[in-house]
Amino acid sequence: MNSPAAVTPPAPDWPSTALGDQAHWPPSLRLAVDIMLNSPQAMLLMWGEQHIMVYNPAYAELIGLPGLHAPGAQVPSVQPAAWSWNSGAIAEARAGHSLAYRGCSLPVCRNGGIEQQALDLYYTPVRVDSGVAGILCTLTPSAVAPLAAGGAPLRLLVVEDNADARYLVCETLRALGHEVEAVASGEEALPQLASQTFDVLFTDVSLPGISGVELARRALAQRPQLALMFASGYGDELTRRLEFPARSLQKPYDIEQLQVMLEQIAAEQTAR
């Protein structure tokens, strides 16, 4: 019985890319690129202080953007979503930590438009003698399911001053089947809370002007049945000893944590 013939893809023209001739690469870069280009999993590598991006055909197919052809190996004008979605995740990987995030909602190109897709992201530091020189990200479709059929969607007011983070959490919540309004400050949130009915206030703790905690106090005075969720990148110091019930997520959080918390809130409201 004849063995199937091995398929050897054509070697990229590395000297014409930002990475330059392979002869000058450190061994860890050569190994990471060899693994990436020979893998059926979507992989994306950020290398060096210039943020040179290298990716395999599986990544180009997953993201679906026109003109995205492996191996890339250029400094992008716009950061890929796997890098821009969470600066904290990238900082942790740069510090040498391997990380996994489940069910992150990232934009992909489908049917001539942009859609959100739930992906699991795995970040692995790539080291040289002087420290971490690159980060390898593996992307796989997530098994996290959207809102269960028959489950009632929640109506949320999101308060987040960072525009990128606000967009990401709103798109994630909509992908889970919920209704969302969003503002950038507590001062903008109060009129919304007074004029509209929400099930959940989901606010960052650290906001310019009125803090998230003070906003929650004022919101409860208006709407005592309102469920409260906090997001914080600075631990739970400000939310640990509150005089009112609230849930808290530590940034960066993943979609599974968010989904579980929302399911708990929905169950409580149904039981009332």
C-alpha cells in the first residue's frame, strides 16, 4: 500500500518581508513560524517592537478580509482584532504568561460584511535570550452558545469610557441575544436610566466624573429592581464592601463568565 505523498507548500520570500532573511532569525522565531505555517489551526504571530504580523492560511481564511494573504510579515496599519480587543491580555503575554480566553467575540468578514464570531484565543510568549520577543496567538471557534432558545433577552445599559472596550462588550452582549444601550459616562447614564427601563446596569468602576459605584447608588434610588454589574481592571477593592447587592467582573474577563452572570440575573428576575 502506497503512503500518501507529502505536500510541501512553497517557501515564502522572507527577504522581501519585514522579518528579513531567515539566516538572521533567532531559533525561537524560526520554530514558531515553522509550527504556524504547518498547522491547520488559525495562528497569528506578533514579532518585535515593530509589531510585525505573521499568520498562516488558516488565519487568513478565518478572518476573511480581502487581500489578507499568508504569511503577511508586515507591520499592519490597523491592529488585528486578536491584538486590539484587550490590551491587558497582550501585556500579560508580554510579561511571559501563557493565557487562554474562551468565547471572545471578534469581527470576521462574511458574506460581504462584518460579523461577530465567538472565538477561543490562546496566547503563548515566544522568547529570545533577552526576554519575550513575540507572542503567538492560536484562534479556534468557541463552543460557547448564544442565549438559549426561549430565554428572555435582558435589556442592559453599558457604561464604559473606553470606546474600543465599549464597542466590544456591546457586540458581545448582542451576540448573546441581549438588548443593549451604551454611554461613556455616569453623567450620560443617569438621564437614560430615568427615561428608559433596563434590567441591568453594567458599568466600569473607574469612570471620569461620577464613579461607577456612585452611579450605581443613584441608579438604585431611581430603579430599586435594577441588577448591577461592575467591571474593573483594578481588583475588587472598590466593590468588595458595598451596601447594596452587585456582581463584579475582573478585567480581562471572558464571554463564559459574562454569560453565566447574565443567566443568573435572568433566572432571578424570572423568579420574582
